[in-house]
Amino acid sequence: EVQLVESGGGLVQPGRSLRLSCAASGFTFDDYAMHWVRQAPGKGLEWVSGISWNSGSIGYADSVKGRFTISRDNAKNSLYLQMNSLRAEDTALYYCAKDMSDSASGYFDLWGRGTLVTVSS
Amino acid sequence: EIVMTQSPATLSVSPGERATLSCRASQSVSSNLAWYQQKPGQAPRLLIYGASTRATGIPARFSGSGSGTEFTLTISSLQSEDFAVYYCQQYNNWPPHTFGGGTKVEIK
């Protein structure tokens, strides 16, 4: 089955760190770029970060630049998001999404169910 | 950064009626525009890419049009399962990828 499964979310205090993971299956992971997209409670979609198939091209939203780091392990069919210096405004459901291209410049044709990150003291 | 603006924020439509959703880009995105549907408690689902191409398995009642800065998603005859929030996304220039604020299609 073609799917993406996120994990690693939870309750964390402001200023602390968290690492999200996304396990891909059912498709050739290293043929495609991948992204993280988040959705704050009751709000719209916000793109967070994207990475090309070979990690050669990486981008971040201004709101997370310098605090979040995206990475992938093609041998493990996995995508990661290291989130440091977390803030209350980072509270959201974080989705992993597959790009239709290998360069991270396409649309998102497969989404996971998301993992919830809550930043609160 | 390209800003995507969707209108209206909420659209009240009766089942069987036509719904027309708009999306405007702050600068040209050519035809690099996608539409997604999101139902409560679910992940977004790709409906349309390339401004007008339906994704696999999407019913023909969904159609997209436009290019440059003005785009439209039309649902020709609303079914009960179509009541949801719809987002447009530009992928012409990244980073960042940008989404519109969404249009909620609700039952009238």
C-alpha cells in the first residue's frame, strides 16, 4: 500500500526540541522530493520545508528558518524534521507530503495523516 | 513570496447546485497551480494539478481553469461528500510553496 506515516509528535515545552519522522512505503522513495506541511488548530495549510530526492535542494519557510532542519534517509525510506527552539506558534498537526517531482518544485500527490505537536509549558 | 488569495472564505451551496471557487496569485504562477480538498479530521487530498488536470480517481464534476494569476475550481453538481475545505497551492516558485487560506463549502 502506498502510504506515509508520521510519528514523533507530542507535548513539548517552549524552547525545547522534537524530531519528527515520516515512514514511506509502496513507492520508490528516492525517486521523489518530500515536504513537511503544518496546520495549526482550526487554521489553514502552511508549507514548512521541502527536500529534493538527493538532499541537494532544501528550502524552509521563513517562520522556521534557522530552527528546523529537514533531512532524509533514502536507505530507510524515511523523512525527518528536527525542530529546535520550539515556540507556542509551532503548535500544529504536521503532515508529511510526497512531491510529484524529484526536485521539490511540484505539487503534493500523497499525504500522511499527520502527527500533532503541542508546544506549551 | 507569492501570496495566494482564495474567495469566498465560505460558500453555502445546496446539494446538486454548482459551486465556483476562486484563487488569485500575487504574481503569475503560469499553470503551476494545484487544488486540494480537506474533510474534517482528514489529510488534504490532491484534486487538480497543472491548473486543470484532474488527479487520479477524481470525479469529472470537479474542473479547474485559469492561468497566470486567476484560477477557478468548479464543482458542477455538489454531492454530500463534496462539502469540505478547498485549498489552492502554487508550485511555480519555491521556496516557499504557498497555499491560499481556503474556501469552506458548506451545506445551504
